[in-house]
Amino acid sequence: MRDLPLTPDQFLDLTLCVGANGQFTGWSGMDWQTLSRYQAIDEPGNPTEDVTLYLADGWPVAVYVFDTGHTLIEGALLNALWACCWA
């Protein structure tokens, strides 16, 4: 699901949360197979950059900025991965 009714301000708040609590990993941060496990939300409105927010169970866990790379909250990703595998 790529559409979630977020306002541009809500989307920005969530991406800033990932930026403040995550680590920039560049292009090698995650592969497409891992990213496919999470809900992807594209930036609403008329974005100036191509930004995608990734959620795990409704919580922000990663941000991808086109031509820049990934920022990840690794602890949240690991928790989501373990919950998926052991559910």
C-alpha cells in the first residue's frame, strides 16, 4: 500500500523522526527484498524530492531519498523483522 492519508506536514514529521532517531546508510542500507516487507508511503502532494517513508506495523522505520539513500532505525527494523518471522 503506497497511499496513506497523510498531510505533507504529517509526512514531514515522520521522516524527521526517522532522521533524528536513525542512521544514514546510503544506498547499501537495505535491499529491495527487505524493503518489500514494509508499508511504503510516497511523499504526498507535489514533492520537491522523491521521498519514500517505510512503516512497520504503523511505526516509521526507514526513509529513502532518491539519489541519496536510506536512513534506518535499525532497532525498529529488527523488532519488526523478528515479529514477522515468529508470529
